[in-house]
Amino acid sequence: MEKIEYRAVIKFLTKQGKSVPTILNEMSSVYGDSCPGKTMVYKWHSLFKQGRESIEDDPRPGRSVEVTTPELIQKVEKLYSTMLG
């Protein structure tokens, strides 16, 4: 099961007023060994109790992903050669 689906279940049970131990127990009885860990359930339960609505990850700050393609290499080489004259 995807982590987004687990979060949806945690959100639903939190909105029903269930405690973390109850959520863990219910999820464990349904998902068995694939149940998310205690830390994850506590984290998301707390976030949903604080009013969070999204079950998606927040965007991560930092360096963007680099992409290198033959087309980009050619463009950079062309630009570089025109700059040199």
C-alpha cells in the first residue's frame, strides 16, 4: 500500500476522534506487517489534529534536479563556441 493511502486512513480515523493507539491497533489488524510504524502514525495524527488537510508530502527546499540530455549539451557547446568567437 502507498504511504498516501496510509495517511488517508490516519486522517480519517483522526477526524473520527480515534487515539493513536487505537489507530495503530486498527491499522495493524487490517494491514498486518505492512502497517506503517508507530512514529509515522504519531507524526501524521499530530499534523491532522493541528488542522493539516493535505495527505501529500510538502515540497522540499533545496537544489533542483539536474537534467543532462544530448540536446542540452549541444546547445551549451554552441553557446560556448559563439562566446569564444
